[in-house]
Amino acid sequence: MTTALSLLELPAASREHEQIVSKEPAIDEAMIKKFIAYLDVSRGTMINYEYGLKTFLLWMKLKGLTRPLRCDILRYKKELKEYISHQH
């Protein structure tokens, strides 16, 4: 059984295998639009969510990901924090 902790330690080949066999749908622009349309939030919140999700989607594309795992999200958050800390 694969756990979140073991995913962080997977070698690249195993990580790619997890990506391919995942039953989760690929995250794409259409999925983001559906999610945003589903929200019951103010227009401003909707715009912020859309911006954040599209930024994440761009990062995924740059990394060659379509079905991010928890380890990918943690990596994104780490890189985002590093980027922001260098901007101040």
C-alpha cells in the first residue's frame, strides 16, 4: 500500500508509474472552470481562486504533471514560499 510518506521517497520511475496509473482525472483548464462555477462565493473570491489554480496549473505544466500527487503539491508550496521570500 502506498502512503503519503512513501510517495515523498519514491524514485522518479516509481513516481511516474503512480502518475500514470492514477484513476484521478487530469487537472486542466476545463476542470478549473467547472470547479470555479460550482463555488458559492463572492466574485472577488472566485477571481482569486481562479488565479491561484491557474498559477498551479502552469507550474504543473512546467513540471510535466497532469495528475499531481500530495508530494507535488508540497513541492509547489515550498517553491512558492521560496519565490515569495525572494521578492521581499
